[in-house]
Amino acid sequence: MTFLGRGWSKRELTRSASSLALPASSLPGPRIWPLIGSIPDFVKRSGGKPNNPDVNAIHLSYYRQFGDIYRLNLPGLGEHVVVCDPREYLKVFQMEGKYPPGASQTAWPFMHYHESAGNHTIKKIMLDGEPWHDYRHAVAKDIFGPPAAREYLPAVSEAARLASATATRYENNFDEFVSRLAFDMFCALAVGKQPQTTNPDVAHPADLQFVRDSMEGFSMAGQLMMEPHRKLYPGSKMSKFMEHMQGAQQRGEEVASELWAQLEAEELTGIAASSYMAK
């Protein structure tokens, strides 16, 4: 089973209440306690490993018990609704409005990092309102439109083809394969490069480190979101998160600089010439 989920905030539920058949309070889910919300049940389903939970397994457990839609209340996220059915998930997009709130607004570790690193544009993209809309429109017009998307398909398909040959290596850790493949496909689209990080035998060590930093950074961000006190008392976990994020950003800037140098020298050929950054 592939888990498809989306945290639907209480604010969104209130705004969209007229479109829902039932109020959020009637949705099934684990018991919600005062102050600590669904944490006791969440910890129980984690097998007593709240610091390194298998989130996919936990939500699969919720899905099997409560069905396609259920509600949770977790520190850092607050009261939210998880949608597992793609058909129901589509309704979220259909009623989102001009300035839809999203999960990125609750991802305070990333907000903290981008603010500390001076990444003001990325921080604005993580918010909602007019600044988000302007940046989102500028970035998305050459990616998501059908004509533009078709231009990237050959490069993305080639990344998937190259990765498929290595899939058997990840029989026992397929999530890592998917993470590496996602990086490879995005690089193909964004900079016209085939890093092949699913195949360590041919990948550049810096690209492999980028993937490791990204995976560790996102994993630690998930843990930090369950520990909102880290906003005031960062500790070693926050330091490691910041370190991984800095490593990923550094490699991303190196790749972008390499492409920009080729672009200025008019040396771009092949899929690099039709990449998103080349436009």
C-alpha cells in the first residue's frame, strides 16, 4: 500500500465547513487528551520509539482502523485531518482558494533554517498570501503547465530508466531508493543532469552526500516537529538538522553555479539546454 496523506488544519476545516458532509469533530480517530492530544496513542503505535518512529507504519495502522479519513492532534501540528483516498484528496485542491494554507506553514524547523540562512525567497514560498502567490506563479509556470511538463518528460523518463536497473539493490530499503530517484528526476528536470544517485558505483560522491544530507535533514525535521520545545531549547538534534540542511544547500548551490557558468559560456547542450534553469 502507498500511503497518501495530507494534514488538513483546523483553520482550513472551518473555512471549508460548508463543503463538508460532517463536522471535523465527527471524524474517527484515536482518543484526544487535553494538552497532549493524540500523543499517547501515537507513541503506542510507534512501538515505544517516539524519537525514531516509522511514520508510514503508524499511519497505515490508523488507516486500517479508521478508514480513508481520520483526525489527529499532535504537538507542532495541532488538530488536523489526514486524507488517504486520492479521490477525497482531490477535493482539498478543488476548494483550496487563491491562498491555500499548506503543511509547509507548520514545518517550523525548515522555517527556522531558511530564516537563519537568509533564504528569504524560500521562506516566503513556504507561507501563504500574496507573496507566496507571486513566487509560486513565477516558479510554477515553466514546470506544471502541460506543454512545459512534456518538454521535461524525456529527461525525467531517462532518470527513471537508469534508476530502474538498480532497484533490486534496495529490496530491503525501498524508501531510500525512492528518495534517491526523486533527487535524480528533479535534477534531470531542473538542471538537465543525470546524477544517478541510485547507483553509487557511478554517482559523484558530492551528489550522494547531498541525498544523505537531505534524507537526514527531512527525517530530523519530522522528529523536531514533534518536539516544539526545541524552538526554545534547540539541543544537539537541532544542530544536526541545521548541519544537514547546510550541506544540502551547499551542494545545490554548486550544481546551480555549474549550470550558470555553462549558460553564460553558451556551452549548454542536450537535456541541460532544455532544463528549467536554462529557461
